[in-house]
Amino acid sequence: MTVFNELFDANRNMFREDELLIATGNARHDTFTGGVRFTAESVMDLVAARTRFASAVRLAMNGNSSTGMLRELLTPHLARASGVQGLPVRIHYQAAAASCEAMLGPDWKVVPSDEALTALRLALSPDSVSTVYE
């Protein structure tokens, strides 16, 4: 992959060893090597890619959950506190007598970082937290 100076300089902080980057650009046949040459036009880290391409963070909850617990879980990861756009939180509530799905308001958007998703999975369960791509 080729990254030209202008793109590299504008995103220097993202280029770190052992860090995943998502790049968009153009791929074309390289007549010199006989392979494929990819020229990056933009790069983003995983949080930016999730924010751009995902539609929500989905939490599956049952009747044992409370709004206070949910507030405590989400507050450290709210987007409004970090200046990041964030993703809406979609709650899938399932109890013996009823089920529903609701989207939390815009003040409750979360930063979809690995740390946030891991913390939510530890508090709820690994199967209860997912990133929704629609």
C-alpha cells in the first residue's frame, strides 16, 4: 500500500506499530511488479470505522436489568464527553411476558472503542453486546 506524504502527515498519530488501520483508496494492476498496487486516499482507526459504517451498538437485556445499571455502564463511554460522534445505543429487551427494541436518545451515544465494548460485554455477557451494521 502506498501512502503519500500529505495523507501520512495529516494522520501521523494513527500510524503506529501493531495498530489496525482501515484504508480506502484505489487498487490497480502494477505493470512493474505484475501484482496489485493500492494507493490510500484516506485512513481511519477502528473507532472511526465503526462510527462511520455501523448504525448502532445493540445491548440485549432481560428483566434483571435496571435503568440505573444501564446508566452506570454507559456513562464512562458517552460520546458527548469525548467530542467523538459516537453510535446510538439500541436496547433489545426480552422478558418472559414481553419484548421490545428501543433506541436511546442522542445524549446516550457511545464511543465504539474496544475498551467500551469489552466493558459492556464483561458487565452484561459477551453475547449481549454487538455492533450493528445495516
